[in-house]
Amino acid sequence: MTAIDGKLAVVTGAASGIGRGTALALAKRGARLAISDLDRDGLAETAARIEALGAKVTTYLVDVADRDAVYAFAQEIEASHGGADIVINNAGVAQIARVDELAYDDFEWVMNIDFWGMVYGTKAFLPQLQAKGGGHIVNVSSIFGLISVPTQAAYNSAKFAIRGFTEALRHEMKGTEIKVSCVHPGGIKTNIVRNARFLQSTQATVREEAASGFDRIARTTPERAGEIIVNGIARNRPRILIGVDAKIVDWLQRLMPVSYGRIMFRGEGSPLAGGADAR
């Protein structure tokens, strides 16, 4: 079991969505929080909710795509709090476009935040856990890290990469007291689609259609997602699936690793045009 009460938990992307839900769930378990985001107002709201629970929290404005900023963040955590015990790399964004329409700048935007932000967070904080002789690293992937879907090539790439990186790290940490978990959320009620980047020529109409479609399929609240993640941390679960949809997708991919698309994508476009996960 991973101890949570009294431990320092770092959560990125904590201004809303899964990050906020997870920070609140950790606070209820007695953790001390160090939360980061670029959304100053959202971060302040999360901090206020944590303090209302009687937990301690500090906030940091951090761009996870900036390696130097992430390492400076980790150094501040070590100097001010003695280092992290639990690190949750959650910050993420989405891009919705077909491969033949996907601009390199948008592709890099997704990879820099979703994938490299996770890599920077892991490598910056891992030495602190090693120095303490234990801890827990949690990287948030998606059900789109289990299957690929139309219009989600950039997001799929980042989320599959997170899964591969995290599973390799878990194997490397075998025999130590550092536990590693990969999270695969299904449809979570967040603003990830409304904040996504779309093909510019159709952005005005496609954004609302995608957001409305996502709202219809998103069944799990961020608060419930946070509880599931924290329960998974406590139980040292290497893979944490959130929602019935995530469990179905996981089962379908195992059963039909090549042909799952015949069942899932009979029409054109993405099911989320969307998709699943969220922050």
C-alpha cells in the first residue's frame, strides 16, 4: 500500500478536471498538496477547495512544456517541502484533425505538453523519490492510449507514448519502493474538447459539435475520477482504468487488437470528434 496521509503530493494540470478532482481526493486522505497549472484563477479555486477540507496546499504557475520551468518547480518543492512523495503528471491538451490536415505546430503543441511534460515531470522528481527510498509516480494517459481513433493522431501519439514510457519505468523500478501507475480515463466531464485545437477552417462549427457530442458520452465526474486514481495509488495498481467505457475499450482491444475499429468506427470521423479522456 502507498501511504498518503501526511505525504506531499505534486499534481500538474490541477486548475480543473481530473487534476482538480485528484488533488481534492488526495486532500481528503490527508495529503499535503503542491499543485501547478497555467490557469491562475482555476488554480486558486482548486487551492481554496483544498483548504476548505483542512489540507495544506501551495500553488505554482508552471508550463510543463518548458523543461527548465519543470526542473525549477521540482527544485522549489525540494527546497520548500523536502521533496515529493507522490507525483501525478496530469496536465494535457487535445488536437482534433485528420492526419492530412494536421499542422506540425499543432502536433508539436500536443506532444510538448502531453508527452514531454510527463517526461520532464517524471525525470525532475524521480531523484527526490529515490533519495527518500520510495514514493509513487502516476502518469495520466487515456483510453486513447489503448486504442487509436480517427482525427486523434496527435493525441493518440502522446497517450500511447505516455503508456509506453510509464510501463518501461515501472519495470525499471521493480525491486524498489517506488511504485508507478498509468491512468486510462474514459469519458470524464471536463473542458478538454472545448479547449482543444481544431482545423482552423472549420473551427467555429466543429468545436461546438464536438463539445456537445463529448458531453453526451462523458459519464464520469472529475471528482469520481480523482477518487478512483487515489484508490489506485493506495493499492499500488499499475494500470488504473476510469469508467465503464474504459473497461469496455480495454476488453475490446484485448479481444480484437487489430479489428476493433470495425465495431467502434462504422461512420466517418471520431467518436469524440471526438473522444474520451479529459483533464
